[in-house]
Amino acid sequence: MTSIRRTAFMWLAGLMATIGICAATTSYLLVRNEASDFLDNQLRQIALYVGDTPSAPAAGRVDGVAHDPEDDFVIQVWNSVGQPLQQSDHSIAVPRQQTTGLADISAADNNWRVYTLVTPDRTVQVSQEMSVRQELAANAALQAALPIAVLIPLSLLTLSWIIDRIMARLNSLAFAITSRDAAADDPVPTDDVPAEVIPFVSSINLLLARLRALLERQRQFISDAAHELRTPLSALQIQIDNLRHDDRDGRFSQRLSELEAGIGRSTSLVTKLLRLARYDAREPAPAPGPIDLAQLAVDTIARLTPLAGSRSIDLGITRRDEAVTIGALADFEIILDNLLENAVRYTTPGGTVDVAVEVAGPEARIEIRDTGPGIAEEEMPLVFERFFRARPQDSEGSGLGLAIAKAAAERQGARVALAMRQDGPGLVACLVVRLVSMKASHKFPPK
């Protein structure tokens, strides 16, 4: 088990130590070279002007050694009566000081730092331009800052690499969590997790365990309730059939029909709840196989034709591009049944519901267009929620059909979408699937 804190401390300590050693070494070498040149020039001038010879040539013209003339000292020597004995540069006249010590004066259009030594037999005065000292200080500062300036971006790059190296393990943990299937029962592994993150991962595992238990209880409740309700509903249906058989004079026929319709709606609701519970439980889908989408649309229309006929709704297919996809036929039947049943139930009597199978590139679209009232824009994001019923809410339905269609589509890797018609009132429900083969398209003439 490793620690992020210890790893970061070791890497950063090593980085800072490396930066310090490199900066100190580079600054030492640069400043040493600068100081060496300056001191070498001092040795040269001391050698040139030591002694009491009455005259000396101008600076820079005796030994031919390459140097910066600005670094030269101005050396002046006077005897006891003030007569010049020696001067390094006759073009520069620095006034003679009367007392021993250091002074700052201005002469020959420059500022000078002057040291004067007054003795009974002579006066020695050594002057240096102030700009030389300022240049030396500036060069020393620049040379000290140069390695730091070079190492800062390098250290930032190194630090970025260190952080990426440390965070890579956290990123891999995050990827492992996000890539887990919702139905996975095993906890998040902590084998390669940093020590500081283990309590967090353990909390996630505990929360996942509680969530799984809660979801399992909910699924089990829905499944148990559906199974428990199906038995008495079936028994009621049998009793109604018996009563209708015994109702020879037809006195209870209408009431029995109403009761039978109510039981039918209850049975449909229970069946849908059970189906949703199975989708929520992520049960494996039936074995996939080739599905002829055009034939699927035709079969779905045939199943709902009686319902459309009872409502005087013109139901038919307007386009049938031949296309084949791979999936579980039962899930695709559930999707289309719910979409088409919704269109028929919400379309006003005398309206039209058209189905079209259209191939577009690698995908096929099964569109269901109705002439109903459509769905308000503010309700559109809610239509796939369970038990949500768009206006008018007095229409038949449980509010589970679209939720079931979406769950089945997600299990088959398909997409379901709803949109208002642009060519008039009504709604367009669309199922988009990926094709495995395509054939020539056929267009049926409009009805």
C-alpha cells in the first residue's frame, strides 16, 4: 500500500534539492568568473603603478592585456608639496582630497568612489567609477537569477509530470468506478488504491451496498406485488366469465363488461410493472437475432388495427424501406407496441396515424406520426418518467408505456425520441436503430 502524501513529499523534496544544487552551482561558477576577471584587473593595475616612478603611460597601453577600460582605477600620486608624481590616466582629473578616507565625488562627467591616503611625504589617491560597481552588482544579480529563471519552467514541467503520475492512480480509480455496470454486486477493489483514498473508497462501497440493497428491495416489492396481484385478477376474470355464462337474461351484462374492462386495465398495469421491474433488474435480454424492421412495423400495425378501428383512426404505413437489424425481437415489439398504442390512444377520433420505415445511412428510423394534440413544450422532458401522463390526463393509459419503451430501447442499444410535428398538429415518435444490412427502398403511395 502506498501513500500519496509520502510519494508527493519524496518527489517534491528531490525536485527542490535538485533545483537548489543546480542554482547554487551555476551561480557560483558565473560569479566566480566575473569576480576573477575583476580581481585580475586589480592585480594588473597594482603591478603597473606600484612604486614612485615619476610618470607612467595611459591605461591600457602598456601590457596589451585585453580588458574593459571602464574597470581601470584612476591612480594619482602627489608629493608633500602637491606636485604630481604619477597618474594612470592623464585625461581624467579627479580633484585631490585633503584627508585620508573614502569619498563620493563627481568629476570628468562621472561619479567616482575615491580612497585617499595622506602621509607626510606624499598623497596617494585611487578612484573608481561608480558605474563599474553598479555593473558588477547587476551582473552578479543577473547571474544569480539566471539559473533560477531557467530552472523554474523546468521545475514546473517536472512538477506537472509528478502530479500527473500521482493523479493517474486516482484517475484509474475513477475510471474503474464509472465503468462499472449498475448491476455489479462486487465492491470497488482497493488493491492499488493510495492509503489516503481507501476510507473514501470504503465509504463508496458501503453506499453502493446500501443502494443495491434498497434497489433490490424495490425490485423485489414490485415483482412480488405484480405476481400477487396477477393471481386474484385472474380469479376475478374467471368468476366474471362464470357469471356471464350464468346471466341468461342479460341483466348484469353491462356491469360485467365494465368490471371486465377494469380488470383488464389492472392486469395491463400489473404486467407493465412486472416488465419494468425486470428491466430495472438488468435481466439478460433474449437471444438476439436478425429483425426485419419493415415486417415488424407491419405486424405491430396489424395488432393495433382493432383499437384504431374502434376509435375511427386511419392507421397505416406510408413508407417501408427494407432494413435488417440485430436484437431481441420481444424488446422491439414492446417498443413499437407502446409507441404506436400511445399514438392511437392520444389521437382524437377520426384522426390519422402514419408509420414510416426509413433508411438513413447506417441507421434506420421508424417514425410514427399522429394528428393528436401533441405534448406541451414544458412537458416534453417529463414524458419518459414513470406514471407521467401528458394532457389530456383523462385519456386511457397508465403512464408507463414510454418508460418501458425507453428501457427496452436502451437494453437494445437503440434510441427513442419524441418531437412535435412541423407540418401541422400532432406528435412524431421515432425509434432509431443501427442496421446490419440494407436493401432497395420501396415507397408506398400516400393513403
